[in-house]
Amino acid sequence: MRLLDLQRDFLDFLVDAPSDIAVGGDDGIGLAVYHNAYSAQLVECLKDSYERLWAWLGDEAFETAARRHIAGHPPHSWTLADYGVDFSATVADLYPDDPEVAEIAALDWALRRAFDGPDAPAFDPQQLGAVDWDEAVIAFVPTLTLLSVKTNCALIWNAIAAEEEVPAAEMLPEPGWVRVWRVGLQPHFASIETTEMGAIQLASSGMSFARLCDRLSEEIGIEIAVDAASRYLASWVQDQMIAEIR
Amino acid sequence: MPEETIAPFHGFGLGLRIPHFQNYLTESVPVDFVEIISENFMVAGGRPLHVLDEVRERWPVAMHGVSMSIGSADGVRSDYLERLKALADRVRPLWVSDHLSWSRVGEVNSHDLLPLPFTEEALDTVCANIEHVQNVLERPLVLENPSTYLTFADDQMTEWAFLAEMTKRTGCYLLLDVNNIYVSGTNNGFDPYDYLAGVPAERVRQIHLAGHSQGRGRLIDTHDEPVPDPVWDLFARIYPGLGPVAAMIERDDNIPPLQDLLDELDIARRIAGDVTAAAA
């Protein structure tokens, strides 16, 4: 058998096809070792990337979800670290009545990506006085991600991480957002209101901060907008979310 | 390929693993070199690269990969090689190693070290891939013998004959995993001492020492146990016949406190000293 054909057959077998690979000895045990190792490694990979989801679901439910995902998603990337990028969609399908499950998964993944995402020194607050606010454009750190949430997934995640009593899942009074980013070497996240999410998106699009304030004023009125914009800016600087103001 | 050879390095080292990051950052760890899993540091930034930069300031580093798939019939992925080259340029390692195995063809990547048939076609494929990798990396490659759990009906030569011809054709070097020789020998019915006799000793630049587990009908290369006596015995047999090599304990799971691994590394030092003195 040509090497390419052998390797295609071998991968088909691992992903779950019957084998007609001609092995020496032919006791089937060797092939079974590779077959088991393939899925076992991917389960471990998902456990590593989705540690809080694993804790929330428990061993049995997590393993069931992981094996469902593995059956439909053979790895493609050169790195195992990319495996599971779409696991939150799998658990969303498995738990349509428990939206916190997919949201905890999305939070796990965003934090994992932030952990080894690109470096960027944070903006120095002492430089605020030198900024020309008529023209200033804010550039956030490259690890910043926004997640849409409907549940108290952030509280659940924090409680699991702190090994405290974990609250029951609840829907939020209104849909909200979580921002995820890295400060120095440590990933962080914070729950934010929809208006702040909009401001972050506008700033990320390259809009100047002055124009961003105008847009907020049009949407929520000038008095509220001025207060909100200054609060957002202060928290972005304090939280080391800003890489540069140019 | 500007670099045609790899200078030998003599010493005793350990793999850099996450539970021991803090030890390496804050303590004077008595190792001569550190081995990293390349893929763990082929990332954009954050703590892994921060730790690596600090470690690199204090110890020579060997880069050891698990994702090259040197035996793929459709070649080695260029996106992988570009990232590996970037890391090697950053680290300036003793050498870059991976495994004599394959993990992917086409778009599916098993992320496992799958066995190659020892055929002339596989040898041609591996050698062509090695030549390409060496040209891209601008350095010779070091390849490790993997643990295997089966052989193929089409095999035309022994694993050690394959390794010998591979090094002869490409100028690559070898990382000899003594545990893998023992595991594969037990699983596939060859004598590990025949293997040692057939390996081109002058091409060996590194030694891995590890433990394994007993599975159903096969020894499994789990790297989660201390080095067992049969592996120490093989190490004692081969060591005097080698030139200067970098020997290390490889532990990837059930990782104990660093001191336990340092104690195990002292066993390697003691055996190496004893057998070298006896051979002199």
C-alpha cells in the first residue's frame, strides 16, 4: 500500500472508520492503542482548555460532551492548543435550555486565548495629560475580547475558580457583556453594560474619542454620555486595557 | 543550509514543565541544559514566552517538538515550519528535535506520534521531508525514535536500519529515547540490544530517559513514572559507546516536585560516571 493511502486509512480509522490496515502480528491491540489515544488526548485537551466548564458539568457530562464534539470535529490545526475553538457551539446544542453552559465555555476559551495572546505594554496613565483629546484614538491591548452573555456565567466562573459556593444559574435582568483581556501575564475579565460594549466597539473601529463621545450623546443624551465616557476611559486606563492613545 | 553539523553537548538536563516554572525563575536548579516542548512556546506572547526568555538567559535550551510530522506523505506544513523557525531564531537552541513519526496528512491532524512503515518509500519520504526542514530551519534536524505499538505487514527493514540510512542520507542527528527502545522492543518483539548495536552512535546528540506503564497487551509510553530498571540497564549499556551527549529525564504526566526529578537525574549522572570509568 502506498504511504499516502496508508496514512489516510489510518486517520480515517482513528476518527472512527473500520480498519483494513495490514499490521504485523494482527492482534488488533496495537491499532486499539492508537484509536484510544486519539480520543483520550482530545478529551484531555478539552478538559485543559475548559476547566471551569468541566467543573460546572461534572466528569460524566463533560466527557459525554467532549466525545460528541470529537466525533464531529477532527483536529485540523498544526497545534493542539487550537482544538476546541468551537466547543461552545457543541455544548450550546447539547444544552439548549441551559445557556450558562455555552457562556462558561466561551469565557474559558477567551481567557485561554488571552493567556498566550500577543504582548502589548499598557498605556501609562501619566501620559494622559499630554493627549490631544480632540484627535485622540484609543488602541486597546490585542488580547481584548467581548463576549455577549445572558446569564450569570461570570459569577459562576469566579466562584468555581475561587472554590467558593457556586451560585445557581440565572438569567440576567438584561443581556450584558463580558470583556476579557490580559494585564501583564494575567488574564482578566469584567462584566460590563451594553453602552460600554458599544463604546469599546466604536473605539476599536478607529473612531476618535471625541467623536465617540458625540455618538454616545446622540444615543443616551449629553449629560449621561459625558459621565459614562469619563467613567469608561478611567476604567480602561486603570484596568490596563489600553495599549496606546494616538 | 549554513550549519552542516551540530556540536556535541555533554550534560544532564530536564524538561521545562509548567509546575516547575517558578523553580526555574527563582532557584539555582542544578541542570546543565533545559529541554522545552517547542509547541508550548510557539505562541504570540504571555507567560510562556516570558518564562522561556528568563530560562534562556541561564541555561542552554534544546527545542523538542511533537507536531512536525516528518513522515507525512504530503510533506511538512509550511505554517508550522515558519513558527518553528521563528522560535528557533528567538531561542538559539542547542538543536531542534522532533520524532520519527507522522501525525497528519491532508487537513486532519491526529496530534499523536503515529508509526511509520519501515519501507523504502517511507524512507524516501522522510529523507525528502528532512532535507526540506533542514533547509527552512537552516540547521540540521535531530530526530527521536518514538514508542510504537504495532508494526506493518509491509515493513522492509528494522527501525534501526531505517534510522541509520536516514542519518546517512540527510546528515540529521538522533535523539535516542532509551525508554522508547524498550517499549517498542517489548511491544513489537525485537531485542533492544540489537537496536543499540544498530544505531549509528556517532549521530546521537541527546538521550531521553523516561518511564512507562503496562497496558492491555502493550507497554504504553506514558512518561508518568520514574525510569525503571530495564531502561537504566539499556542506558548503562549504550552510554560508553556514545560521544558527548545531553541526557535527560523526560516526565510529562504525574509530574512530581522538581527535587524528585533532580534526584532521578543524579542516578543518570552516577550510572554515566560508573560505566565511563569502567570502560576507561
